[in-house]
Amino acid sequence: MRLLIRWFVNAGSLLVVAHFVTGFKVSGFKAALIAALVIGLVNATLGTVLKILTFPLTILTLGLFMIVINALMLKLAAMVSPGFEVTTWTAAILGAVLLAVISGLLHWLTKDRRKEKS
């Protein structure tokens, strides 16, 4: 159940980011669901490898290079997702930052509070 909630929250985050960032386009909720799934798969596979390979550069830039990696993952996901488009690198970088903030906030709001009571 938590996986489905996270998937819907990520799709909603994509729609919110598409509303605010020009060049970041999602054609509808179905496209957002597919894009959220593809982004998750890309981050779990290629994103993990890239984060390991670029770890020294990430340390050197105090973590700011992670934004570039996340922007690259968004661009790659947009290439294979129908209805999801990231046109420029500026849109990808702004989208990566906003997506992290919005999805983090939404995940915090929808977290399972049953574990905290014990």
C-alpha cells in the first residue's frame, strides 16, 4: 500500500512541477504515473551507478553535483516516457530541485504515523 501511495505522490509532484517550470511538460495524470514509474526505474538502475561513479565530484562540490545527476535522470526518463518532456537543461535542473522539495514535502505529509505511536 505504501508503494502505491509513494507512486501517486511522485506523480502528483511531477504535475505540480510541470505547472511551475517552463519546459517541463506532463500531458496528464496517466503520463505522470508512467513518468514517475520510469523515473524510479532509471534512478534505481543507472542513477545508482552514476552516483557511485561521481561520488568524488559530489564531495568536491559539497553535494551540488547531485542536482546535475538528478537533472540527467529526468532528461533520460523524459526520452522514454510518453507524454513527459523536459526541453532544456535549465528546466531539468529547476525541475530536479523543485521535484525533490515538493515530493519530500508530500511524502512527509503522507507518511505512516502508526509507527510513531509505539
